[in-house]
Amino acid sequence: MSIQVKNIHKQFGDFTALDDISLDFPSGELVALLGPSGCGKTTLLRIIAGLEQADAGQVLLDGEDASSTHVRERQVGFVFQHYALFKHMTVFDNVAFGMRMKPRGQRPSEAKIRDKVHELLKLVQLDWLADRFPSQLSGGQRQRIALARALAVEPRVLLLDEPFGALDAKVRKELRRWLRKLHDELHITSIFVTHDQEEALEVADRVVLMDHGKVEQIGTPEEVYRHPATPFVYGFLGSVNLFHGRVDGESVRVGDDTLAHQTSDLAHGAEVVAFARPHELDIDTDPASTAGIAARINRILAFGVTARVELDGINGSTGQHFEVEITRQRVLDLGLTDGQDVRLVPSRLKVFEKDGATG
Amino acid sequence: MAGATSMHLGSDHASRFESKAATRETPLVKWTILALALGFFAIFLLMPLIAVFVEALRKGWETYVSALVDPDALSAIKLTLLAAAISVPLNLVFGVAAAWAIAKFEFRGKQILITLIDLPFSVSPVIAGLVFVLIFGAQGWFGPWLSEHDIKIVFAVPGIVLATVFVTFPFIARELIPLMQAQGREEEEAAVVLGARGWQVFWHVTLPNIKWGLMYGVILTNARAMGEFGAVSVVSGHIRGQTNTLPLHVEILYNEYMFSAAFAVASLLALLALVTLVIKNWVEHQAARSYRETQESAS
């Protein structure tokens, strides 16, 4: 089932949680709502579920306006960050809850419920835990049970609010992969909220980036990572090096240094911020060279195949820190040492005009 | 008050503290503190309790039993049970409704409501009784209207029930509010999303989560309802065989120098208190257990 939200606005006192949000969630996709905490992503999810009421705007489920439909009639499955399992019920009773609460006419027989519960528990690979109580389960198991419980009422959409937020790193990774696999089997329209960019990029078909109650960018993980539309998106998806400067023809002047750029539509003299990812910077040790930014090596961390070099800016960019990712071999070839003065040359540079312009 | 869940948690820690030489106090300090505490306990708590039973049985079993089966005593027992039987269910409903509203919803005047719920605790019971006399008494606001329609509230059973309901009002709400606030709304939201109706959510999710706290509140309410003296004394009028509750009956007997009978009836109230304590302990134990499970499931 498709979900659309149109011009959603939500205010909490003086705080604008959502500012005129319009989004399309096509049928069968797994979409991530990604953003820092307080960006409004959870509020949007709760409005779609009906647990929160928007001040203005519409939620369309399957093209029908659901704004006045009660939560229990929306047929959504909701998974909470802290599981929200019923503590006093066994795993079996938790999963069976939705079916048992149905009006007498629609309620399946106990035998049917039992079959369905076991089918769902098998789906989440926890059939052997049916008689346990939630307190006897690990965090990862609990979240899988919560998912089985949400699926028991055959929801038309699945909404997950930071589903892995309360779990430790290893379990998170496992469950991520598992959720993706489950979605590929069920093809149920799903939205999940996360503040973890790695999680969003790894699991989702599409990513919606949000900040301060606004949508910053929508796209496939590849698109948003490779072609960030705004400085916020660039900064949020992975680590970055940042240069403040002024456009000077074909290059950006940063203090006394210059960086070549490939962006064509920049006005001469415009104040800009330029971004480069750590792996998009190379180190030049030639003292005669004038290209790139002057920096001094602070620390070299070379554990694996790639080495991370941390540098401090000198000349025009004093006080700034840079991070470069190159192969370990290259560190050895260049003979880099702590305290050495080098120049940083970006192989790829993304330039944004300052002051709100999103170019 | 809000303690059913906070006890029984520190005992492991305490014994560990004691068993280690590094953290142990000197014997002198230890025994002084113990002696003080136990001495206080013996003089102020244990001695009166023993005195009640000793005095009650001083003139033998026959006097004891005859004091209890006296028609006036029996009618006092009946009235006390009736007052409790009405005020406990009433305050159960009020308390759950008030706690639910305060813990789960945001609305204007919430703080005022919380303060109002506490009013019966902060007002002297005598004043509480007087208020009802002033409202429903012969010279009170509704006095003329009530006497026209031949309805008696003050100096009659309805007045006693009203006063009892008033003084026991805060117990259940006060016990449930922190408990429900700590539990939050998530489980209920989960139930609603799964299609449960309001009543189903309450019955299947909310109630099981608060049952031990609720039980604790009911026990306290019941104990207070049966033992209340001040407020009831003002509205009762002390009509023997009609508007005397157990505590009032004890006072009358005592004032008439029938000490053995007074203590006999008092021993009934003391027994009730002991039974209440036993049940209360058991409930606390259960509550602590379910609280621990909650903690585990939250971690």
C-alpha cells in the first residue's frame, strides 16, 4: 500500500517539529527517515500511524485521506524503539494479542490463532521462545517478537521507530541484515526511522533526510551519498573535511591557498563552503608545490589496509582539523611522519554557496 | 505512600556492606543504634499492641466475647464494614480514573487536580467532618431542602459514608500516579495500534501493569476506612446501634469506664491492623518482584 503525506505541519509549543512536509512512499518500498535527534522524523512516523495528530496537512493511505481514521482502523504495524512488549504476557500471547482483540465477528478461532502465531514466530526464527516472558529475552529477541506481533494483524504498512536504537552494535548489524531479508520476502511498504546513517544507507531502498522539521533530500542510498544536495546532507552522511573560502574563477581561495573546483555555476567572489570526504583527499609532500591546502600531520593511524591521517591546518586554515584516508602502502611510499608539513589536494570537491543557498 | 515498589530492593547490598571489614561500623556504634531503634519500637509500637490484648482479656474470655456480641458492638461492626464496603469500591474507581488522567494525559489545571487530590491528607479530619455538617446539617446549605424531602445525611449512615470516602480519597490515586507515570504510554499505544478498543486496552494492558500498586492502595484505603475516627465522629452524632462505627464504639465504652469491653472491641481493630499488615507485606513482596522483572526487561 502506498503512503502519502501532504503539507504536514506540527508544532509543540514554540518548537516546530514538522514544517510543511510532503512525501510519497511508494508501495512495497523500504524507506528510511534519517536525521539527527529532534529533526521531526519520529513525529512524522507517529502522525502516519495516527498516534499523533498533525496541526495541518493530510495523511493518505492508498490514496484515501486517513487523517480522521482512528489508529486501530488504519491497519498499520508499529514497532517501538523500546519494544513495548506486554510484560505480563508470554511471547505467544503478545503475538496473538492483535488477533484476539478483533471484534467477535472477525476474530479467528483459537486454533487458527495458534497456527498463525507459530508461523510468525518461525518467520522471526524464535518459535522455541513461545512460552517465555519478555523479561527472559535478550534485546534483539524482544525486537523480533515485537515485529512478529506487529505483523500478526496483517498490516498494510509497517512503521518502525528506531527499531535497533536500544541494541548493542553487533546485534544491530545482524538485525539490520535480517530486516532487509524479511522485507525482501514480504514486500510490505515499510518506513523506518533512524539517526544512524550507516543503518539507513545499508537497509533502505530510499532515504529521506530530514533536519529541523524539513526534508533535505530524498533519494537512493547511492544518490544521497554520492550527490548530497545540501551541506547538511554532506555533513550528515559520513565524515567530511570542510573548507571555507571565496570563489576566484576556476578555484576556491582558502586563506592563501587555492583549491580547484569543477562546479560551473558559481558567481565570482561568492562566499562558499567546500566539502571533501577523507578518501577524496590526497597528500602531496613536494615542498615546492602550491596546489591544495597547507597542513601539518598530527597523527597517523595505520592499522588496516587504509590509514587515517589527522592533520591541523596551517596558513589560512589555522585551527581546523582535517582527516585523510589513504592506503597504508601510500603512507609508507610517501614516508609520512608526525609533525611533517604537507599539502592536501582534493580529487573531488563539492562546493556550496554560503547563506542558505542550496547549490 | 508511593512505596510498594521501592522496598525490598536494597537488602542484598546491605548485607554485603555489613560482612566486609572495610565497611563495617564498630560494635559500639552498631549496638547503640540497634538498641535505640529496638527500644523505640518496643515502647511505642509493641507495648500498646500487647496492652490492648492484655487489657481486653483481663476479665477472661466470657467478658471478652460478651463485649463483642453485644448488639451495639455488632451494629458498630456492621456499620464499619458497610462504610468500608462502599468507600473502597468508590475510591477504587475515582483513584484509577484520576491517576489515569494525570499520568497519561496533558491538560490544563493538572497541578491543581493533584493538589486537590491531596486535600484530604492536609486537612484535619475534624474539619473534614465539620464541612459535611455545614453543608448537609440542619443549619447547613442544603439542610432545609433535605429536611423537606425527609433525607437525613448528617447524624446518619450516609454522612458516615461520605466522611469516610473523603478521608480515604487520596490513597489509591497517590499510589498509582507515580507508578503509571513511570510506565509511560508505549504499551498502551502498542495495544491501540494492534486494534484494541479503549476498554480492552485498560483491561488487558493497563490493569495488569498496575495491579499490585492498586492492591496496595486498596489495602491502605480499607485500613483507613475502618479505623477513621475524627471525621466520622463529627458527622456521626454517636447514636448507639445506629451511627456508631467501631472506633466510636470504643470511645463510648471507654468513657463509660467499661475498660475491658473497650479493649475487647479495640482488639478487633488491632487484629484487623495486623491482618492488613500481613497482606500489605505480601503485596509489597509481589510488587517488588514484578518491579524487578520490569527492570530486567527494560535493561
